[in-house]
Amino acid sequence: MVQSKDMPIPVTQSISFQLAKKGFIAAILMALILGIAQSIWGYFLQKQINNNTIQEILNAVRDSATQSIVNNDKNFSRMMLGSLIKKDFILEATIYSKAHAVFVSVKNYSSVDAPYRFITKLISDEYFQNSIPLIYEQSLRVGTLELTVDHHQLLSPLYQRAILSILLSTILILIICIIMFAVFQRNVTNQLEVIIQSFRSINPRMIDNAQLKPLPGHEKDELGLLITIANEFIRANAHHMLERIAAEKQLRMLNEDLEYRVKERTDRLYKKIVQYEKAEKQLRMYERIVSSTTDMIGLIDQNHQYILVNESYETAFGKDPSELIGKNIEELFGTEMKDQLEPKLERCFNGETIAFEIWYTYPKTGNRYMSVHYSPWIQDNIIEHVVVSGRDITRLKRAEEQLQLARAEAEEANNAKSEFLARMSHEIRTPLNAVIGLTHLAMQTNLTNKQYDYLNKIGISSQSLLTVINDILDFSKIEAGKLTIEHVNFQLDEVLEKLSSILSIKAHEKGLELIFEIAPEVPNKLVGDPLRLGQILTNLTNNAIKFTEQGEVIIRVQSRKIDDCKAMLTFSVIDSGIGMNAKQITRLFKSFSQADTYITRKYGGSGLGLSICKGLIEIMGGTITVSSAPGKGSTFSFNCPFDWKDSDTSSEMKSKDNSKIHILLVDDNKASRIIFKKTLISFSFRVTEAGSGQEALDILSSNRDHPFSLVLVDWKMPEMDGIELTKKSKPC
């Protein structure tokens, strides 16, 4: 993994938060500037309105004030002025006489301590006076009316609106910034964190297979472009990074003490000669690597000349490495090799990493098979050199040739063994068939019970031996690849009917239900090898019966249409037997092996049956699987493709409307009832189930008004079998 602190970036340091913070500050500044500008404009507008308001008040009371002076009516004047100072913004109202003596003055300073008064003090006078001359008879000036106005009271609504506007703007900006933060966090920061985690998960030793996953929904935006460029960068630098990691590891192993001294010296002289120390360190590192390896390692410049070679070149060419430096490819290897190598070298200078194998005759070491590797040396994003490494793989190639020869000899020996088994099986079967036949004939004569028992055992043992020999013969044919599969027309129901006739008696002897479940869509007319199909089904079903003590064995057939002339049939043999664990399943299809030794002792068998089944199924183009658990039975399923032909089997029955036909299905086995019911319903019959004879009698009694058209009864059931049920039931 990439060695970095796998710590989440704090929210306050994320791009989303920084963008939101900068946006918030910029928006606040913009809001303040706009608020100040709006307030200044509002201030001058409000000031004009205030002047007009004061002037209107003065004009409104001017005539009354003039008349009060002329009449020397101070009470009226005081009453009139008292009505004026009821306004919060008028602090004092005074009427002066012609000589500018106070005639009447009324004051009201109750609102002086209103909030935000300091703002008014900063931007203008806190109080101002407005006056108007009092003219009598249009020409005679009798006095002056003067109002002292509290400027702050007039500006208070402006302040309140400005503060409210700034507060609302701040809240709105904060909400917008939070939304911006959430959007950027989801669409940018979270996606960048995904990319960062992808980078962190890259294993440097597997970087050549590393790939950043694309972000859904971001394939065409900047994030998608970033991932594309990152993947291109990873692919372009994968080999260089792997080579660098390997070189650093080898350097640490070979010269840890030297690395420490170089680091100590670098720390001491870092400020003055840091660049020189880096170059010297790299040079020493590569010199040690180049000189210590047995591979041929060289460095080629853009003029295709060698500027560095290791001692392995001296071994191959018989010359001192200094004599090889400055030589080009043609001078070292000749014109023919130049035509092969220079195009590859050009591709490497274009950024490709190239590996190939060549056969070359060296002056000193002779004919050698070499594995050559060209890799670009990138410095400051420029490919100035190509690193050439050559490894002598002559011994490996010769070993491969010897291995191929040994494999061919082993295959030839194996084929000889298989042919021997096949011949011997034929040779043994001929006299064995004679033994079986003569035993059968001898059993037809007059024999004592003891003689008959002896001959019967001889016949059974001979049949068992013949089965084993047939299995060995089939196995040897499969192993030798000489078993052929027929492609003939056959009917599937005939194969299944033959299977039933062979194994139903054996199942009955153990008290087992042998159930066939054939899906309606399964074609009946097929093209294939019915003999091998029957052999597979017989083997699997025989095993199922062998390992099942109670319950049922189900043979299920399903079909999937591939095209108009081919179908994939899936056969499943399901039992309720002893089952197997995972370890036993792994040994199941191996030749001459069974699940364990206990099973071999108890149930017998050669261990070839399942191996032969698997081989036959694979030759027929199919696969076999098994699922099982101890005590829960087993399911063997295999599928095989078959050509098929249109079949009208059951089509006429399905085309009829059978919904009026009511059938009573009686069976104590639930699995059997389910399969029968599914089959009958596929023909549109109406079906009623009964799990016992008594339940069937009860159903028949309760349905006398609506009698059943047909009663299907399992002849063998506990308590009341099918025959007894038939006798007790009355015609409906």
C-alpha cells in the first residue's frame, strides 16, 4: 500500500470549506459595500424627506404663529407649539418676536437617549434648527418660528432598515454558503477523497496492474479527466516504479552502512552541495547494481551509443568495458541485429517498455539465447537514455526442450497404459461373459437349493466383476481420448422409462419413492447419445438409492432453449440420504476414490462411477456440480446440450380446456404430491390434494354434490394403502 498517513482531512481544511469560507467572506464584504452604498443613498434621500417634512410643518403653523404674535396670545402659541413637540423628532419649538426676543418656547428632550445615536454623531449633526419668518399682511415681518429637530429620530428608521437588511443578507449568505459547502463536499471533496483512497490502495509491487476506478456520473467532467490522466500516468510509470523499488531494496541489502554514511554526509553538506550529493548517490547505487549482477546491463543514449556497460559485457565480448563504451549497435552486434534492435530502441525512446528474446553468437561465449529488456530512463519528464538488460536463458530453453521431450514420453507411456487396459478389459470380458452365460444355463437345470445358491452367487459376483471391468474400459477410453459420442435421434421419455424400469424395483426394496419431475418445456425428441445419457443417469440414481435409507429420490429434468435447433438440458438427481461434507465433495470425482473408507466398507463400489460420469458429461459438452450437507441429502446436477426437433408431445392435451376436470391426488409423500400437482396444473386440470387415505375419504364425502372426475392414488401408503382406499370409496 502507499505509505502515507491514512487520516481524514479536517473539514476546516477541505476544499469545500475553504471555498465556502472565501465565498462567505467575499459575499459579506460585497453585502457590506452594497449596504453602505444603499445606506448612504438612503441617508441623503431620508435627509431630503426630513427637510421637506420640517418645511411642511413650518408652513402649516406659520399663519397661526403669526396671528398669535400680532394678538400677543402666548397661551395659544404655547398650545400650538405643544402640539408640535409631541412629534419625537421635534425637541424644541420657539417663536421669536421681531426683535428676536423669545415670545414662547416649548421643549421636549425625552427621546434624546434613543439607540444608535452614536451613528448619527459620526455622520452628521445630532441636532439642527429650521426656521421660517412670520409675515403679517404679506410684507410686515413680526417674528420668527424656529424648530430644533433631533436628526437621529428622523434617521432611526433608516438605521433599523439598514441593520435588518444586513442581518437578513448575512443569514441568506450563510445559508447559501452552507448549501455551497454541502454541494462541493458531495460533488468535489467526497469524490476527491474516493480518488485519494484509490491512490492509497495501490500496491507499489503490483502497480503495473493498478487501475483507478471511474467515478459514476463523472466520466466526462474534470474528475473523470483526472482519473483518466492518473491511470495513464500509472501505466506509463509502472515499470520504472517497480524497477526503482527493486533497486532500492537491493541497495539496502547490499550496502546499508554505505547508505548511512552517504546520508550523514548529505545532511552535513546539504545546504551547499545537495544536488551533487543526489547525483553521486544515484551513480553509486546504479554502479553497485550494475557491477553486482550477472546480467548484461548497459545504458544507451539518444544517439544509440553505449555510455555504460557492466562486466558481463566483457565476459560476452572478451573486451574491457571501456573499449565498448561509445560503440553503437551496429558496431557491437552487426548490421543484421541492428535491423532487429533499432526499431525496438526507437519505440523505447517513445516511452514503451519492451521485452523480447533473441538468439545471438557472442565472440567469447558463443551461441546464447538471451532475454532482453529495454526500459526508458526518464529524468525531468524527458527520456534521455534507455536501460538495456540481457539475461542468458540458454539453460532454461534447453531445460524447456527436455521438459517437452519428457512430457511427450510420459504421454506416450500413458497412452500405452490406456491401450493395454482396453485390450485386457476385452480379453477378460470374453471368458467372463461365458461364465455368466453358463451359470445362467446351469441355474435352469435341476439343482439342489445349495447348488442353486452357489450358482446364484457366482452369477451375482460375475455381474459385479463385469460392471467393474466395463467401468475400467470406459475410464481407459475417456483417459485415452478414444471414447466417441453418438448423435442419433432418440426420445427422452424412453431413456427415463428404461431408467425407471431398472431402478424402481431397487428403490421399492429399500422403501424409497422414485420420482420423475419433467418440466413442461423439456423437448422429448432429441439428437444425441441416449446410451451414454442413460449410463450417467443410471449411475447417479443408483448412487442416490444406495446412500438413501428413507425418503425419496427425485430425477428432475429442465430445459433452456439455446436456439431454434439446440437446447441445454439440466438433469438433477436429488436424494434425502446421508449427504457429504465439503472435504468429501473435493474427492468425489477422483478416480478410484470414494468419500471415505467407511463408505467404501459399508456400500462398496470401485470409485470409478462418478469419474466416468464426469468424463462422459464433459465429452458431451456439459458440466456437473454437486451440493450436499451431512444428513441433508445430496443433489447432483449436470447439463448437456442436445439438438432437438419439434415435438407435439402433450401439445394436444395442453391445447384443450381441461379446467372442468377435477382430480383428487392422494399420496403420503409431499414431494411426490407437489410434482404431480405441478404436472397436472400445467395441463389446466383442477387438483385437490390429500396426504392420507382417510383424508381422501373425508374429501370425497364432502364433495358428493361436486364429484371428482378422477382420483389418482398412491398404491402404497401407511395406515390405508391405495387398494384399501379404492375399496372403501364409493363412486362419486
